[in-house]
Amino acid sequence: MLGINSNGRISHNYNSGIQRDNSVHPPAKLTSAISKAKVSESDSMGKLVWAVCLTLILQMAAVSTERVKVEITPATSTVILPVGETLQLNCTGDPESNLTWYKDGTRVPLDKDVHLTISVGKQDKGTGDSDNNVSILTNRRVDVEDGGTYLCSDQNSEASVVVLIVTVDTKDDLFEYRHSAAISCSVEISPPDRGNYAAVVTWQKNGTKLSDDKKFTEHDNGTLEFQPVVTTREDAGVYQCVIGVGSGDDQQDGTRTFSLTETAVLYAKPLVVPFKRSENLEQEETLQLRCRVLGYPRPNITWTKDDVEIKPQEDGSRYQFSEYNGFPNAQLVLESVTSDDVGEYKCVAMASHVMFGCETSADERTTCETSAVASNYSAILLRVRGNLLFLWPLLGIVAEVVILFLIICISGKMRGKDDPSEQPIGGNPEGAARARQEGSVRHRRSTNTSQT
């Protein structure tokens, strides 16, 4: 209820106990003032309500007109992948819109093949609001023709990303002494017209960058050339070509620099470094043979004695095998040798699938052939001397004396048979005696004549 206070102002009186029938009617002027006050208060409240309602309506209108912008992740302008890798692009958009994928301006159909799929769902934002639409494009094994510009769009916005596919072709070679050799990694980027992208190839072996300029020459086209003479079989093996793909705008547009490592092989047929010709040991001494092998692929090593393979796994075997220079069974040890151990020992190195020749066709395609088995060996002769070593020189001297005596005797007999003075004339002994007498008479006559 309204009342008039002592200052003549209108005031509320919520505790008035005056009943309608018992109230005193105010004068006409007072009634008019009270009526105006009620109208003024009602207008203020109405304006406040309208302001609140208008604000809510504008906010609702702003919410209803605001839409989620289409975005693609990974958030980069270019994705670079090698052939055979998996491509996955996630596109998010407005909850009320439909997302569609395009590649180079052509719509990507659903379930194009077994490798390319598009799945559609909702993104859980965890806020209780309406979830965004999500469309995931997945290619499980990309090929050269999968490179291009991918675009995801709805009715109001769109986002795009460029996909580049990198193809690497490697070429192996075979080492031959005093001949040059070359291995290579050639790189192609598809499509080639999407930005200023280029590949840079650097070479490593066992994770270490090559530094010997006299032995290796790295060319800009990805070829690693081995110089003749200075290159040896020890240089054979697996080499890594590290490929980096990028452009000068990588730092500005957020492009992810791509790196890939491939391998190329310099093959070499196995070679066993020769032993010395022989090994002379005394009984009870130890034989130790070390087999040094070169070549790639790494060959397997076996040992033979007089062309019969020595099998270390046999029970009772006196031969001991161990690793040497990284090759299993490359060292052979035989303790307490005896005369039974005399013979020819061989270290045999055998490698499988060794490339032995390459040819380049007119269309610059290189094909290489491999041999099933390539082998090489080195042999050493073992001699074992007994405990009576001091007798060997004496026996040699006695043998020389006996041989010399026989030669003298035989020569004397042969000379006696060849002397004609010792032969009888006509084969008659009497004729021989008469000839001797006549010779003596002639000798005396010649003597007397000279004296006269």
C-alpha cells in the first residue's frame, strides 16, 4: 500500500492493517497524485523488462548465426609422404552442415577403393554443446597418382591441403678392382607443379657422413661415385641416402620439411686374404689360423682339411673355432698337434645372392643379375716334425755320401768298359799277348836307333 510520509512523499506501506470498508477515502488531489506515481513506476519496470528481453534475443541471434569454420588437420599447408605410406586428413565443420571432400576439383567418392575411405562422425568437445561434424579421409597406401590438392568444404567455408608423394629409385653396383662403381638414389616429387619443392640427397655409411673426397664423389642427381684404384673391397656394404624435401618458404607457411632414408648397396664378391704357403710345427705345439675375409654380403666361413670339411660341432673334435674380425668361425685353433694333423688346411668363404653384372637399357632402366653362390678360399700346408729332430741333418749327410759313392762306382765301371786298350783284338787272348810283345820289340828298336 502507498502512504504519504511526514515530508509529503509517497511511500509503500506493506504492514498497513486498514481494511477496505473501514479505510478513510483520501481527497481528490491526493488520489490523482497516487495514480500518477503508479503509472511512472509501471513505465520504468516495463522498460527494464524490454531491455533484458532485447539483449537475450540479440545474443540468441548471434549464436544462431555463428558457424564453425571448416578446418583440416594436420594444420599445415603441405603434407609430404613417400610411396606406400598412410595418408590421414581430419576435417571438422559445423554441426548442422555436411562435409564434402574434393581432390583437384573433383569430388572424392565414398569407398573409392580398398585403400581410400571416408568416415563421418561427431567430434566430442566435452563441453556439453552440440558436437562438430568430423570427416576423416584415409588412404592406407598412397601412390604417385594420389598427390594433389585436397579440399574439405561445407555450405559456408572450406579448407585445403596439398599432398606431395615422394618416389625414390635406388640402384646398386658391383665392386671390381681398378674399376669405377656408382650407386644412386633418384628422387621424384609428384605432382611437380605444387610449389617450389626440391630434394637434397646426402650419403652415409653406418650412420656416419662420408668425408673422403678422394674416394667418394657425391653428385647433385643423387649418385655416389666410387673412384677406381683407391676404392677397395673394404668399402663394400650398405650405404644410406638421406633425402630431404622442402622449399624456401618452409619457415613462413608452416610446411613440414620431409626427411627419408633409403639404402643402396655396393656388392663385392668374397675374397680370402692369402695365408703363407706353409706352417712348420713340432709335435705338441699349437696351430692357430686366422681367416681374414672381405666382401659383401658377408660370407659364411667353413674350414677343410685335405678337402674334407671340418665340423666343429662333432663330439670329440679337437678343433676350436671362434670369431675373428666380426666373422664367426674365422679363427681355427688346434692344440698339441701330431703327425696325424699334417695336411692342407683351407678357409672357404661363401656368399649368396651377390650381384655380378648390371645392364642399362635404352629407356635408362638398370637391371642387375645376382649369382646363387660366390666363393673364394686360401690354403696353407701344415708340417709336423717329430722329437728326433737332430737326426734330420745327419740322415741328409749320410744320404748324400751314399749317393756320391754309388755315382763314383758306377762311373768307374762304365769307364772301364769304354777303354779300347783293355779290349782283346779280335776277341782272341793269344792275339792280345802277341800284340803286346810286338809293341815291346818295336819300342826297343826305336831306342837303339836313337842311341846310334
